[in-house]
Amino acid sequence: MSTEHWTVNSKPELFKFLGQLKAHWEQYHYVRIKMTPGAKRSLDQNALVNVWYGDVAKQTGDIAPSVRRFCKLTYGIPILSRDPGHCRFYERYLHQMFDYEEKLNMMDYFAVTSIMTVPQLREYLDTMQKEFGAQGVILEVK
């Protein structure tokens, strides 16, 4: 048996998926389904977040990789930690075992924004804009 992954983002795709589901049910009489609502981040959001890391760096005198690490740890981890699975992982492996500087450095190796949904990344961007805006940093949608 093979594992299939479906993205259902239109009525025609929904009907194809339902047909495939019915076919699997008739053949195996057992089907496991994992559903994830919402889309992953958009390419526009992805591009914007990377531009903003550079914008913050330029306006604060920092470097973009440091800004990226800071944002992922400070804004991204709390957003992802609302999901019980991410929260348990963070609490068990990052929070208690490492100090702040080590956690920052580890952000180079942990997926944070890349696994966010569109609403999560929107919140991440909004938080960046609000927090850095309070420091006089201007972040604009280009």
C-alpha cells in the first residue's frame, strides 16, 4: 500500500479526492486520513518575511541572520507552540536544556516560518511590524 497526499483546494479536486477515497475504501475497507485545514504560507508571505529581516537589519545596524534567529525564537516559536505537538517539543528539548544564546543559534536548524500556515505567518509578520515599529523600524509591504 502506498501513501498518497492530497491538496484539496477546489471543487474538482474535492470530487477527485472523494472518488479516490471511495476506491481505497472499496479495495481495503480501511483508510486512515489526516486532515490539515488551511493553506501553507504563500510565496508572497515567504518573500516578504525575508525582505523584512533585511530591512530590520539595515535600520537597526544588525545583520539579517541575527534578526531572523531572533524573530523565529521570539515570535515564531510562541505562535507554533499553541499547537500541543510543537509546545511539547519546545518545552522538552529547547526551553529547559539550552540558554538564550544557544536557542538563538539553534534557530538556523529549526523549521519555524516554513511550517506555518498562512494565518500563522500573517500573525508573525503582524507581530514583527508591531514590535519593530515600536522601536522606530518601518516595515512595509512592497
